[in-house]
Amino acid sequence: MASLKDLRGRINSVKSTRKITSAMKMVAASKLRRAQAAAEAARPYAERMSAMLSRLAGNVAGTPGAPRLLVGTGKDQIHLVIAMTADRGLAGAFNSGVGRQARTLVRRLLSEGKTVKILAVGRKGRDYLKREFASNMGEDLAMGGRKTIEFSEARDVADRVFAMFERGEFDVATVVYNQFKSVIAQIPTEMQIIPLPPPKAAADEGARAVYEFEPDEETILLRLLPQNLAIQIYRAMLESNAGFYGAQMTSMDNATRNAGDMINRLTQNYNRTRQANITRELIEIISGAEAL
């Protein structure tokens, strides 16, 4: 049985931990509001642009001279998987959820005989995937030390992906990230960004729309396609950022509650031990008095 001194030490230690988890919960909650607002504000523009370019890709598919960034290389052999996680932990299953989703995708592609390259955005994704796919790992990008996600950061990632595509290093690129649904729900999602996926069945009617370009198709697409690549990556980064703070807030709230429950149990154990010690001492005193 633990001594009273040991129990007091445990209680004080858990109380200190509870203060830390409670503070982290409050910090995550304050950052979540801004991150959630940014993610929700970016969705309509990113979704509309992706849908428009997907319909355009359906129209120009098979057309000689169609932009490769729009319709792809015509091959499906080399895949780039962009795993987007956080640099930090203490967020429940947030990072491991993306890691498992990316791992499942990589395993499936490898079983189909594809060549897979992995670009990790965030140290946790790199550490998770490196254990099994060290030979497939490329350079990783750390996102630590940033209070907010800026579009320039997404542009840097997009420029690297675009440069790899221009050098012919892959045929298909897919981003794996956590889509923010609510504070307690972040959904691991796969989003193909190169080439653009065909339009959904519900949009078949608009898939055959006729587009008129001004000044000309080549000039517009030359600027619009790299911009869309950066926007889709930016959206994924914002969704991931909001999901991280939501997961961290929930995780720290659970940790704070668990610490409170542990303190109650330790306090009860402390009181019982103290009462048993007092009872034993009284019995010893009474026994000694009777012996006299």
C-alpha cells in the first residue's frame, strides 16, 4: 500500500497536469474559432473552382494540346501521395487518422503495381509513414511555429508539386488530409489534384457546357491551373489546421476530466489510508494503556 507521502505526491502531480491540460484546452479553443472561420470561408471558392475546372477537363479530354495539369499525362503509373498532418501531437487520433488513410492508399497502389512517392506536410505524418515506407519518402515540409496558415505557404507547397510534375516525376497527385466537420469530427479525406477528376454524375448536364475564353484559352489556363493547385492545397491546409485545434481541444478536455476523476480516486484512497493509520495508532495506544 502506498504511503500518505506518496499519495500526496501523486495528487499534486495530477493537479499540475490538470492545470496544463486545462490551459491547452483554452488555447486550442481560442485558436479553433479563427481556424474554423478560415476553413469555412475558403470552401465555396475552392469547391466552385474545382467543379468548373473538372467540367472543363471533361470537355477537353482527348483534345490535342490540352494542358497536362488539367488532363494529366495520359498515364497512371507513378503516384504522388501528399500526407497532410500536424507537427505536434496531443490531439487524439487526428494525426494517426491521416496516417492510416495514407497508408491504406499507398498499400493499395503498391499492390496494383504502381510506383508511389510520398510528400509529407507535417512531421507527424512523416514519422508515421516513414516506419513502413521509408524508401518511398521524399522531402518533408514542417509547418511548425506558425500561428496562422497563409496562402503563401500553400503556394510554396504547390510550387514544389508543380515543379515535380513538370519534371515528369509523377502522373497522379492525391492529397490526404482531415476534413473539418465539427469539433469532435474530423474525416480523413483523399482529394486528387492532378489531374483533375472527372465531373460527378450529378453535374453531367453541365459537363458539356461550352466555354468561351477571353483573351484566349491558353493564357487563361496557364494562370488559372497553377492557381487552382495552390487553392486546393490551401483549402486542405486550412481544413487540417481547424481539425487539429478541434481534436486538440477535445483531447485536452477529456484529459482534464480524466485528471479530475483520478484526483478524486487518489483523494479517497488518501483519506482511507489516513483513517486506517489513525485507527491503528488509536488501537496501539489503547492496547498499551490496557497493558499497564
